[in-house]
Amino acid sequence: MFGISHFGFFVVAVFLLNVTPGPDTAYIVGRSVAQGRGAGLMSALGISAGCCVHSLACAFGLTALLAASATAFTVIKFVGALYLMYLGVRLIFTKPATAEEAGAAGAARAAGAPKSLRQLFLQGFWTNVLNPKVVLFFVSFFPQFVTTGSDHKALAFLTLGAVFVLMSMVWNSFVAYIAGSVTQRFSGKPAMKRWLDRGVGSAFVGLGLKLATASR
């Protein structure tokens, strides 16, 4: 389908990535608690808009590189593989934050005077667009689900990007709507979050190994 391979696995991986609490979740929860659900939703929209930019850049810039240069393909493949395995190992061995630490992180990211909806959207947007870790994640994650011999690489990247943005927006909006309750559930059950982190981390390590052994 459109040069996409293992689409079901992509959907599962994106779902697991979304439900694992991270900096974006902490930021959205912090804004929701500080200024209400509307602020959280606008922050989520800004983050999703930033993901759209990464999807477009990945679709057109990365497609051109992969098509034109075998060296570029090799470099992206190994850098991406190492980064995914690094993320996976961190998730597997990092100790889950306590409720107090998670709350402090969310408050720190949402600190400052109350902001307008436009400011909230732009802050979420630029925070996502200018985050080099997000750029590297897109570059390392998406190519694994695009058939290297396909004539529709750009369309495949755009389709995967649209699915990623849609799923992330739904989840982030849900988090904003119920504010701190999701965070409290996970922080109140550290064992559950621990196993969730291990599962997602193991998946990332596997993806990294798959990418490292992929052929052009």
C-alpha cells in the first residue's frame, strides 16, 4: 500500500509511543492544570503542527537523499539504528519518575505567566519543530516502514506522517481533556509504567536492529 511495509506494526509502535508518558505529555498536562483544558488542547495542536512539519521534511528531503545517495542511506541507517537502540535502552533501564518528580517537570515546563491561545499554540509548535531529538526520531523511525524499492516513497512518508499526527493528536487531546488524571494513574502504579517502558524500549531496540540490517 503506497510503498508502506508492516503498517500494522507501525500503528502499534506509534500507539505504544503515545501512551508512554514523556516531555510532551508532561507539558500538556502542566498547561491544562495551569490554564484549563483549552490551554492543553492548544498546546497539543501546536505540537501536532510541529509533527506535520517533520513529516513533510521527512517525506521530501529524506526521500531525495535515499534516492540519490547510497552513502546517505548508509549513514542515516546506522545513525537512526543507534539512536533507536539508545532510546530503547534508556526506557528499559531508566527508573520511572515519582509523582512528585512528574508534577515538578510538568510545572516547570508550563511555568510562567498565563499565555493566550495563540501563544500556547506557537510555543508548542516551536518547541516541537526545534527539538533535534524529534527530528532524529522521524528520520530514524519512518524509513523502516517504507519499501526501499518503491516508486512512491514520498507518498508513503506522507501517509505514515498523517497517521502519526492523527494518532498523536487524539491521544494528546485526551490527555489535555482529563488533565492530570492519566499522570496520576501511571505515577500511582510505578510497576505498570515500568513494564510499559520495558515493552516500548524492547520494541525500539528491535526496530534499531532491524534498521541496522536493512538493505538498500
